[in-house]
Amino acid sequence: MSIKIIKPGILSTIQDRGRYGHMHHGISVSGALDEYSYQLGNFILNNPCDSASIEVTYGDFSFLSLDVMHICVTGAETEISINNQPNHLNKVITLNQGDIFEIKCPKKAIRNYVCIKGGINSAIFYNSRSCNVREAIGKKITKDQVIKTFRVDNDNLNSIDPSLAPKYENDLITLRVLPTYQFHEFSDNDKALFFSQVYSISKDFDRTGVRLNGGKMTDVMKGVISEGSAVGSIEITPKGLPIILMRDAPTIGGYPKIGTVFSLDIPYLAQSGYGQRIRFELMKYVEAESERRSFNDLFGIEA
Amino acid sequence: MLEIIPAGENSLIIYFDKKIDSNLLRRISYYSETISKELNKYIIELIPSYVSIFISFNLNHISQFELIQKLERILTKKININDDRDIPLFEIPVYYGVDVGLDLKDVLQKKKMELDQFISIHSQIEYEIFAIGFAPNFAFLGQISNDIRVPRLKTPRISVPAGSVGIADSQTGVYPINSPGGWNLVGKTPLDLSISNNEISSYLRVGGKVRFKPISRDEFISQGGLL
């Protein structure tokens, strides 16, 4: 079964849950940035939790369905249509051969996940189908590209209460932060500034990292000996401003880090674009652990 | 000094020291192997780097607290790192020439040095891999001789061709894929050091050893090198 891309949009890539266990080779984890929407789409289609889907950034994406198939679109609030007939996010849509499916530019949030029943059948590299342009692993999706999907015999599908779907329309988002790495080495003034001010996303944000604008910290240490970086870790540059590392970020880095954004708050950051206002709030490890475990349980994630 | 500090809800980092050196590197490499082996069922990622080991773990099976206890048990055990474990030496052929080493001329000028002298100094040392990162299979090799040390470029290049050999301060390394980069380029290898080359990943590990073998321009081309 397959689809043929008509409009690829600015940046559409194949992403699954990520490429785990190879960071010691310098290979980033990659994978769907908005883990919540990605899992939700696969859950609705009753796909395994690591099925490959298409991550569409800023919409303007369409394809021709070459077979009968079930799909589900999640993520940013936007208009989607089948042969110009409006349809809905977060539910199963059945496409017939010859149908044209389209996603318009989203209004506020920025990423959509096009999940397909059975998952995408593309090349596996180091246990994952995720594309990482920076690492030259895979390429972004182009016009006329044919994408194959797995044929599945079961028609088991799920539906969810639409209110369960995450909402990304907030003017101000709060990201919960764990006190990690060099947290205790930052001055009280800098920490107070970090947790009290409202930052905004600068023009530099992508799958690698998100740079923030705001008031500058003043006593930032010069640098640390390069060390392994967790996804979500918050580096403070010598200029005193934060960069939050995303899934395509290099595996090691030498800027001091004031903390790490809780993994389940990353989806909200991943859905944010230029100018989004952000504030930070300290979180306790026990809460993070238990919330993460519940999420893993809900979607059947092994790790 | 030994500190275990959280890095996220399912990750932590072990700091062994605040200074980089070879003996520490051997300890880190030893502990990386031991931890990977003994705690295999809990560990997802393990990144050794200079003075630390980053670990991410499976929260479904173990809590941060429990893992730290297990790590402390391993880390406080007396170890003998003088064992002459066979560390394989990985030889990387390099053509040192101004046509591929775009900064070679500048470096020689700064150091008031002939090319032959530079080549013999850069290629005689058995380098150790202190870290891997920046790009897949990019190995940070140390330490280069004081006689050829130069700072990194003031303005990094937007694209450095794959295979380029660079130097910056006390370190040297090879760019495995085309990528931006701020190191001074002094040569190029015909070898494919990208992760698509499955034969080399066992050599490119923290604690591993690397030596550069000078080759001529003709050898470089005949081994598939691109000018």
C-alpha cells in the first residue's frame, strides 16, 4: 500500500518513536518531537507504539492515496480535507484509492502527525525509520515521493474522547523543569531570573534546538567539559540566554545547563513557533517519574 | 571526586573529575563497559565523554534512586585498570596537502614549520578517543603536540567536506560527514568514517586508539579520496 506526495510542505519527515541505544556513536535520538500527538495517532489506529508516521511542519501538505487505507491526523489545530471535503483531527479517516488528502497551514501550533494504519514501511537505519537531516540520516519528504505502508489484516481501531487530545493554543506555556546538571552552580540571581521571567521563542528553532529571547543571566560560567546531553536539557549560552535541546541535537555539548524540561512538556514546546511566550517552573523528580510511567502505560511504551 | 547527578527524569550523569587526562579516560572506559554489562537491562543510553558518563535508563523497570544505589555499588568497588586489555589501534590514512587541508598553509605559517615536520608531528602520536559526538562517529582525539596547537577558527565554516582532518587547541579529529565546523583543516582521509560504514564502529569508541598514517596524493586518489 502506498501514497504519493503532491505537496511536501516546508519540512515533512518520516519519524517514529526514535533511535535509541546509539548515542555513544554520536547518533541523536531523533523521532517525533510531539510525542503525545504521535502516540495518540498510532493509538487511535491501533498501531504499535513505534510505528513510523509523517511529521508535517507548518502544513501545506497533500498526498494522493494509491490504495484504500485508514489514517489519523493529530497535532496542531488546522483544516484538513479529503477531496476538498473538510474532515477532523484525532479520529480514523478512511481513504479510497485516488483520494486526495490535504493539510492546510495551522493557525497557531506548528506540527501535525499523519499516522497510517500499519505504519510506514521505509528504510530502517540503526533500528529506526526516523529522519535526521543534520546527521544525513534520511531526507525530508519531496514532491512525487511514493511512501509505502505496511499491509495489515486487522481492522481494529480505537476512538477517543476529543477532549483528551492535547490543546496547543495557549498564549503562554509553562514548561516544568527538573533541577539537573549544573543547576546548583548557577547563582541565586540567575536562577531567580530564569524561573520568574517570561521568555519568547527566537527565530532560531528547529528539530535540533529552540533558542529563547529574554532578559540575560549575568553570572554564567564559561563552559563545562563536553558531556552527554539529555533531550530537553536547557543550555545557557555565554550571552546568558537559554537553548533547549530537542531530539535532533548533538549528543554531547559544553554549555552549562540549568535544568532539563520534563519529557512530557516537550510536546508543547515542539508545537510552538516564533514569538511563543514561555515560562519555567521547577518540578519534583517523583512527579516526573510517575507521570512518565503513566504515559508509558497508557500507550504501551516499553521504555 | 565522584558525583552522580540527575540529568532528567530518566537520566543521570556521573562526574569522575574536573580535569581531563588519560588515566581518567581508562577508568571511564572501564566503567562504561562494566555498567553496560552489569546493568544492561536497565540502560538505554550510555555516553562516556572526557570526565563523565551520561546514562539514560528504562523508567518502567527502575527508579532513579534505585539505579543510583546500583551504580554506587559498582563505582566504589576496587578496580585494577592496569590490566593490559587489548585496545585496538585504528589507523586512518591521511593525505596532508594544501588542496584538501584548507588551513594547512596558515597553520604552517603560524608555526613557522615545514610540511614534513608538521606531518611527522601530527602522525607520530597514538591518539586516544576522549569523546564521540558533535556528529555521528566524530571522535575527539587527544592530545596533539604543543608544537602544532592552534585555536579553532574565529568563524566556523558552514560546510566542511566529509573526511577532512582538523585540529583545534589540544585536539584533532576527522569530520565523518559534511557538516559545519570550526577546526583548522590540515588534510583528508579517503576512508568512509560515517555510520554507514559498519566496519569501523567497533574502533570508534571512547578509550579507543587512533593513529594517522600519511599517504601521498596519488595514494589518496587511488583509495577513493575526493579532492
